[in-house]
Amino acid sequence: MSMSGGGRVAAIIAEYNPFHNGHAYHLTETRRLTGADTVVVIMSGNFVQRGECAICDKFTRTRMALAGGADLVLELPLPFACAGAETFARGGVALADALGCVDTLSFGMECGDVSSLMKAADAVSDDAVKPLLAEKLAEGRNFAAARTQAVRMLYGDDIASLLCLPNNTLAVEYIRALRQMMSPIRPLGVLRSGAAHDAPAAAGDFASATAVRDMLRKDDGAVRRYLPAASRELLDAAAEKGSAPADLKLCERAVLSRLRSMTREQMALLPDVSEGLENRLYTCVKTAASLEELYAAVKSKRYSHARIRRIILSAFLGIRATHTQTVPYLRILGMNARGRALLANVRPKLPVISSYKHTASLSPEAQNLYRLECHADDLWGLMTPSVQPCGADMTARLIVES
């Protein structure tokens, strides 16, 4: 299917928050296993799925990715980057498919068998699971736990246990999104090596992104072992400029202020808000004195901590549920010679942009999304050690490496 002049193209959907040794391993393995001539990375911008800000800006992380083996870096639009697994996967897969030349989608997994993940995707999509899921939700379980229980009842422990691990869960959503879009892109799983997702302790030369961020924020020199040389240099340069490490807590009062000024009706329009959750959020925000206090107050057995964080971040940034309906464009953040050659030989299904001036020809919906992205990035500039000026997204130049 490749339209890249005969070469094979692999895609990876990632956050690279920041790009560490585990990411470098995955990129290298992806190229080895697929024989890809070109690797495209679809990367979150300045905010991520955890409902937090990225530790350094997307342009710095783009340079890390290119230094680590990526050939073309596209931005996953903000509303998808800050969403739960299903929407996050749908946005990333839509971009990979729209490029029109991707042969393989590569992702990390905790199990060693993609066929098992395909069976799990079958189970999750089975209509017979839906009434059982509704039953478990009615018992007060959160969505992930309820779905796992429902799948266990019909498919047994082996399939259900796959849904208990974060990389597997995301992989299942990638597979489902590929199927729903009837995309010819093939899924490829790379067995995760070293420290587990979110693990606080390192394993050999591998540490989770969570552990790496914790070390960076504590200025722990040990972090250097777990980062490629280019990532270390780029992070050092960002720290010297006062643009890293970013931390949402630096904007805590601004976030609380924004939520205190919102009505119940406005909260009801946020992504992932349903079943009257806006009422709970509206009440809790009136008394919460910190973000952690607000997360804890709104969280319940039904609503996970991560879901609450994403909702609160969406409220601050101005993301609404309607923003996750479609992906309207392909935005290039950076590329090398192979990425440039790829773009010269493809016919994407969506408009391709790389700067603010390119948005003039976009639809009103697409222009609004780009403005939302710019606004969010201006707010990200308040979360860094030194306050960053507005306009970085509108004035940034496309990163082109040799």
C-alpha cells in the first residue's frame, strides 16, 4: 500500500514525555521488525493523557524524537492528546491513516502476542459485553474495571487480564480504531523492556517516564543514565532557559480560578462529563484549596483519578466534548531528509500544515482547533520555571534536521 516511492513506512503514536531509553529501544525495534525505511511519530503536544502538562515543550521533544530515530513528527491535536485511551487512540490512528502511506502501526505491549490483543479487541467490541458492562457500571465501578469484569464473565481470565495492563489497554484501542476505520495499516506490538509503565523504580538502563519526570523535577542527576545523550542535552538547554521542567502546580491557582468561574452548564460540556458529574465538580471546586484536594474530592469508585485530572485540565484549557469529533488536519512539527522525501511522494487525506500561515485555507472548524492549540500552549508557558511569552505556537518554525 505504501505510496512513499516503494519504501515501507511505520508509525508510532507517543507522548515522549520526555524521550527516554525505552522510547529509543521501541523506535529501533520498530525499524528492525518492520524493515521500515521511514518512521513517522504522531506525538502529543504540550499536554498529555495523564491530565498534566508535558515536562518540556513539543518542539524540544520533537528534536529528541528526530535525534532518536524518527523521520517525521506530526502533532496529535490537543483534545485527543488529553483524552482517555479510546479517544487518544482514535485520534492517533486517524492521523496515521490520513497520511496515506503507513504500512504498520507499532506500539508497546506487556504481553508477547499481538494475536491475544486482537482477541481482547474482539471481546471489548462484542455486543454481548454491553449489557454486562452496564450492569457493572451500575454497581459503581469505573469504566475500565467494569469493562474488565464484563469481559471476564464472557471470555475468561486470560483475555480479561490483558486489559489490566496500560500498554495492552492502549494497544487494544489502537486495534479497534484501525478496524473501525477499515484501515489497511497492520498492528505490530513490541514487548516492553525494562521498567513497567509508571514504575517508580528503574530496571537496568530503563526507567519509566513517570520516574524520569520525578527525577527531573527533583534535579536528581541519576536521571541522566535513563536518557539518550540528545535528550539530556536538550533538557539541559531547556532548563537553562527556564522552560523546563514544566509543572501544572505552578498554575494551580489559575486552574482553580477558571473552574470557580464556570457554571454547571459549562462543566456539562467538558469531555468525559456524564451522569451529573458536573454537579459534583461544581460543588467540590467551591471548597477545594488545591488541585490535589480537588482531584481527591471529585474522585469516586466510579470516576478514576486520571479521568478527573483530564476533565479539570480540559476545563482550564477550554476543551469541549465536541472538539474530539474529528481530526481536521495533519500538522508537521519536524522532519529529516527521509521525512521530507516521504511527504513529497504522498497524497494525504487531510490538509497538511506546518505553520500558522497555512491555517488560512482551513475550514472554520480546523482554524478554531488550531487557535485552541495556540491558546493552550500560551497557558503552558505559565507552568515553566520562568514564565514564557505568548505566541510560541504561531511563531515557531518547522524543525528540519539533515
